[in-house]
Amino acid sequence: MNRRLFSFGITLAVAMATPALAAADNTPAQPWGGAPAWGQQVAAQSAPTTPAAPPPAPWDANCTGKDRSHPLDCQIEQRVVVSNSGQLLVDMTLRLPTDANDPVMLIHTPFGLFLPAGLRLAVDGADVASLPLQTCDAGGCYAGSPVDAKLLNAMQHGSTLTVTFQNLEKKDIAIPVSLLGFDKAYGQIR
């Protein structure tokens, strides 16, 4: 892909998300030819910041397989986006691999995070896990981990999972993820 076209696409996405994430921002220009990085847009607000997100939706469950003779690969997912732009805030997937009984989790966040801080997970205000960010690409940053019994139990009985990460200025960004329907969706794939 043409680098200039890619830069324009990223700049356009950041510009579209800016009104929903912060009021006027006077931070200096950053990557992508003049548009501040996503985390810096949010930094203009007080920490920990919680960007505007649409009302919670239940978790989605789905299963796929190669054919009828192979076991199904099942997962549940919850995606949180900025309501007026559709910009990703957090995409959580809990999956049951065909070769294991224990679930694994993948969390996809926006690009432009302070990587050493990783992610912190809390259910209804109680800390339940810390995850390192494993990799980033143009689509965002990713963390994955097996889900232990403590985290799974908290998610099944809680109402809100908060995913906290830091922007490039080391300010906390807290994203609430509704657990509405989590237990039911997990029961469908278990």
C-alpha cells in the first residue's frame, strides 16, 4: 500500500474520532504527518479517561468448523467503539480452542499506547489480571492470555469489566466493557 495513502487513512480516522474523544487539543503534531496519535487526543481529558461509548450490547457467540467431521472452534466477543465514529476502543474475544478445555482471551486495543504498561483488567472495580501487550500493527495493539478460573468466575458474575491501558503520555485510559450476557454466551460455547 502506498505510504502516503496509508498515512492519509490513519489521519482521516484520527480526525473523525477527535470530536468524540476530546475537545480542543493543542498537543504538538505526532506520527502520520500532523495528526496527533489517538492516545494523545484522549490525554486532554482528566485521567483515568473513559471515552464515550455506545450503550452495552450482549456478548456474541459463534462457532465455526472445517466440516462436520471436525470439532467446532467457538468464541464469544464484545466490541466497544466510539459511538459517533465507530473507532475501536476495545475488542475482546474469549475462545475455546478445539484442542483444549480452558478458554483463551485476545484483547485488541487502539494503536498508540505506552507498551510497557500493558493492560489491567478489573471486574466491578476489583483488579483481576494484568496482561502484557504482545504486539502492535497498523490496526492496533494486542494482548492474549489463558483465562484462569478467578478471571472467568469474576466475568461470569460481574456486571462491568474495565480494561485500562496507558496512552503515550502515560495517562490511564479506562474502557468499561459490559458483561451483560457474558455468562449466557459462554454457556453456549462451553
